[in-house]
Amino acid sequence: MSHAPTGVMERPQPAPPAPKKSSLGSRSLPRLAPLGFAVVGVVLGVGLSLAAGWESRIQWGMLSALFFLAVSYVATTVVENQRQAKDRLATSMMWVCFLIAVVPLASLLWTTLVRGAERLDGYFLTHSMAGVLGGEASGGVYHALIGTLEQVGIATVISAPLGLLTAVYLVEYGKGSLAKAVTFFVDVMTGIPSIVAGLFILSIMLIANLEPSGLMGALALTILMIPVVVRSTEEMLKLVPNELREASLALGIPKWRTILKVVLPTAIGGITTGVMLAIARIAGETAPIILLVFGSQLINTNPFEGAQSSLPFYIYEQYKIGEAASYDRAWAAALVLIAFVMILNLVARGIARWKAPKTGR
């Protein structure tokens, strides 16, 4: 008698499901696709503007930007997917906003460079306006350059230590109502218009019967500079890791020495940059100089006595004359002022890199 096999029959395993096609693995546009979209947008925008008879370059740019966004979105939707199209549209809008912000700045710099270079030379930098009439092509900016250097220098000497010490107090020691009051007044001073600072110093001059001088203008610039130094230095000190402070204090080093030897050297790059930004903030102020320094066409190297000039006041003065020669001098002085601020920023970057703490491997 035969017996049936007693082995257990195995169930057939189901076939694995076919992998779904991921939308992220679909076709993608090349890396230079946005550049191509920009070229197509410019061609379409300029071409349509010329066909419509529009002569404004602002209209050309706006229409080109709209075509760029539209072409970018449609092409990405067709080739990739709608999700990637929305992402590319947002990125394209950010680039358009960036260009909208940069184009006026670039136009301003280019116009100042072209107009100012026509008059800027060695004679312009080494002569004053003494005895020069407004319509004459001679004259220079030497007296205004001296005034700006002295007034900004005095304001920096006063503002930098005060702003630095105030920031150190707020970050390292400030607690309670006094710190809150100092923070409040620093915030208020940040928004003070320059004319208000000039009027404040002017009232002191009238009460004390003081004469206009470069020092009075420097005091008004000091009021404008201190809150900028405080705010920038405060933010830089907050970026210093607390572990550095704790390690120094754990070695028994006093707190004041920790601040002097550890905290400040670590943040010196940002502090220097903040001071340079504050200098750039006050270097172009005109209203306090008009009120307190009165301007002068003569060379006055003594900021403590007599009227002085400055680069912003010189630009305003020459533009007010309304002659072709005075316009050329105003553009040249504006170029000198821009170069002055750029040199300060380059010096600040050099000092920050030189004083930055060395990092190990």
C-alpha cells in the first residue's frame, strides 16, 4: 500500500511590485538653463518693446523680467514637473529682485565715475576754492578733503571708545533696569535724523556763545555714530562662543582680563567692520555741517577754530552754484567721497584679517 508524500508544499511567492517612477528622478534641465531663459527673456522683451515703439529702458527691463519668469516656469513645467517649476519660479523672482536692487547702484557708481573722472586730477586734489568764482574751471577740493578727514577723525576718536565700552557693558555686565534704559536710548539714537543732532549742538553753541568750527560738526557726527558702533559691536560680542569665556574663567583669569584678551580679540574683525560702517554713515552727512561748520572756501587745518568745509558740503555748494564748471567739480568731489569710503572699507578688511584669531587644524 503506497502512501502520499508527507512534505509541506511551499506557497508561491508573489512577484515584487514594479518600482514606481519617482518625480524626482524625471528629466531635468541643464545647469545653464536659467542663463538661456534670461537671454530669451531679454530678446523677447527688447524685441517687443522696439516693435511697440517704447523707448524707455525701464520698460524694456520690466518686460524682459516678465518674459524671463514666464519662460522659466513654462519650460520647467514641461521638461521636469510643476513642483520644480514653482521652485525655479521662486529662485528666478529672487534673482530679478536682486537685479532691481543692483541696477540703480551700478548706474549711480558708473555715472559718478564717468562724470567725476573728467575733472578729477592732481590739481583738483591739491588746490582749494580760494579766489575762484563759481563759473571758472579752476579750483579744487583740498580744503574740503582736509575738513572731512579732521571732522570724521575727531568723531571716530570720541565715538569708537564710547560705543565699544557701552557694548561691552550691555553684553558682559548689563542686567536690570540700567541696561534696559541704555538699550532703549541707543535704539532711540539710532533713528535720530542728522538735522536734529545738528540742532542739538547748535543750541549748545548758542547757550555757550561758541563760534562755528570743525569740532562742533564733529560733535554732531559723534551723536550719529555712537549708536551704530554700539549696535554693531554688541552683535559681534554676542557671536563669541560662551565656551571661550568659561574656559578662561575656569583657569582663574579675572573677567575683565577675559574680555580684554579673549572676547575682544575674537570679535575684533566684526568690531572693526562696524566702526568702518559707522564712519561711512557719517562721512556723507551735510545738514550738521551746514549748521555748525558754515563752510569755507579757504584752507583751515585747525578744526577748533573758524569755519571749515567738508566733501558733502562742497558738493552741495557747487551744485547750488548752477554752472557747468561747478557741476563738474561736484561730480569729482562725489567720486572722491566714494573713493574715501571704499578705501576705509578696504583698510577695515585688512585689519580684520590681520587681527583675526588663528584657527588650528
